[in-house]
Amino acid sequence: MDKYIFPKNTCEKINDIGFAQPYSALFNIINCIMVLTYLLETKKQHNFLLLLSLFCFELFHTISHIVHIDGSIQINVTHSLSYIMNIAFFYFFYKHTNIFPDDKFLLFIFVLVCLDTYALMKLSIVYYLMTQFLIFISLLMYYYKYLPDNVQMSTYSITFLAIVIVLLFLNETKNCEKMMKMNENFPYHIFIETIGILFFYILCKNYYYL
């Protein structure tokens, strides 16, 4: 599927009445409730801003599965919210450690942003999803040694789940039509949403209190 556009081409049958993709919407509503629960429990400003960015991302993600808008506006907004999340993560790590990245790391992030911009303009969603995750994982690895032991351990799970999400998106962009022909009523996209819930749960559980 060369012209994969979120959310229209996500692998769940689209309804003409009611929620466009109810199963994906339901899973994301669950995710929103979970993130909101942690958001209301956090005490520090940098924790709050981080969890607020996660909640805003998931809220718009949910709305996108409820109402589809023609064109690429929804993927562009989602992509912009990904940047807001990464900026919030950077602010969170900086406030928690009081350490600003060195010039080499900032240059590396700049290169990733350039690649991400090119991917958004010229390539499919898998590529700019990958670059966004690379920016996030790079921040996580840079500040890894300054984090508590339990948060360090969660880094491996977070990285693994990020890779799984990218692979599932890759499968969806390549094989959705084949899968839908096998059973057009099965919401294959919920596999990605399920991993997403686990991904956000680990993030919230480990970062809401730091």
C-alpha cells in the first residue's frame, strides 16, 4: 500500500455510520483513560507536561479512529504531536537530571529531524514513525545512566515494543489488503493498538513519579 494515509488506511473496516473504526477507537479510549489516571496522580511540572503530551497524542489518535477527515491533515497533526511528545521527553530528562546534551548528540538529533522531515514528505508512514521512535530512543539512551535502576530496566521493554510497533505498521502497509480479503470484518489494526497500550503503560508507570 504505497499511499498509506492514517487513519483511513489502517487495517480495520470503515463504518459509514457511527465510529469510523470502533475497535481501534475503543482500544485508544482505554489508553486515554490509563494515561489520564497517571496524569492526575503526578506532582511535578515536568512529569505533568510529559504525561499531558502523551494524553493529547492519544486523545487525537482516538478521535482520528472515530472521525476520518479526507486528506493528510490527521497524519500531519499526529506527526506534530509526536514532536511535542519528544520535546516533552527532552524537557523531562533535562529537568530530572539537570544535564543538557552535548553538541555531538544535538547534531545527531538534528540529522534525525532532517531525515524525519524527508520521510514525511517523500516516504511512507513506516519511515517517519521509525525516525520519531529513533529520536525518542536516542534521548532515552543518552540519559539512561542518570535514571534509576527500575527505569533503566524498562528501557529494554520500551525499545522492544517500539520495534514491534514499527514492524506491525510495516506489515499493515504491505499486507493489509491481503488480510482484509481473508476476513474483512476482523480489526487487524488492534494488534498495533494493543502493543501501544502496553508501550504507554510502561512509560506512564516509570515516569509519572520521577
